[in-house]
Amino acid sequence: MIKNIVLDMGNVLLDYNPGFVLNEFCSSDEEKEIIDKELFNGPEWSLGDKGEIKDKDRFGLVKVRVPERYHEALRKCADNWDICMNPLDGAREFCEWVRDNGYGIYVLSNASDLFYKYFPKFLPLDFFDGVFVSSDYLMLKPDIRIYKAFLEKYGLEGSECLFIDDREDNVKGAMNAGMNTFRFMGDYDAIRKHLENNCSL
């Protein structure tokens, strides 16, 4: 029996879209390509999500791999990347539906320390029964340990949780930790139907 809904954040609730950031601050395709590779797909991104570096440190670490002529754009992207983190259409309404239907509602996200700046603009942290951010625990999905730590922190049974993420590897990690899972493909109605048809209270 599903009693709790556990939500990923990026591309489930908020629109993590580096392309939007690159278009905002870069002036050429080459600039976009280099900054995308070194900033958004470089090792420092995961290090931030794992809590091993702070967001404010990322520019200084990445710039050594980026031509100096692109440093201004790199700094703007590194310091302001969260401008893309806007709610997906229907995200707030879905969260309200979860609560209104009696489920516990939690967030379990790979995210850096900047999470606490942009996420409360979506919904207050105390809207949720729990918010578990990877950088606070020095672990990343899909490592099975992060799911187990989450369940232990909030005293939850995996069999009573439905974990929702857009990434297949993260879904598999939750499944390995004993949680029910649903891969999000942009359709909140599909989650509602899944719950109503198979996992209702």
C-alpha cells in the first residue's frame, strides 16, 4: 500500500535546463559548447551535488579548462545557472493533489547547496513532510545508500513509498532499495492514474 510519494526535483518539479542558461549568457555556439561541456557536464557538477564543493567554488575550478575569452560568460553561467529552475507546468498542482489525497510527500534530490535558494520559491520547505538533498549527506543517487538513508531518516518503509524520477538509473536505484518506482516522462496525470489504479490508500 502506497502511503508516501517521494519526488525527485530536477525535471520532475523544476525545469533543469542548461540550454536556457547558455542561451542567456553565451554569444556563440563554440562558447556554449565549451561551457556546457566543462561546467554542466564537468566533474565539478557532481562534486557540488555530492557536497564536496560549494556552488560558489565552481567557477574557479572550471575556468582552468576554459579559454580566458569565455570566462565572463562562464562566470555568469556558474553564478546564475539557477535562473532555469522554474516550475514545470502542473508541478505545484500535482504536489497539492498529493497532499489533498492523504499521501505523505517528500523530496529526494541530487542537488548542490544552492537548492535552498531556488527551491523555496517553488514551495516552502515545510510544505513537504521531508526534504532530503544529496549535498547535505555526501551521497548521490543512484547509490543505494542514499535511498536507505532517506528511509531511515524519516522512518519510512520502502514498500509504502512511490519514488518518482525522470532518470532510469535513479529509478533502478530506488527499486534496489525496496521502493516502488515510477519513471516520470512529463505527465502528472499518468502518476495519478497509476496511484488510483494500482496503489491507492
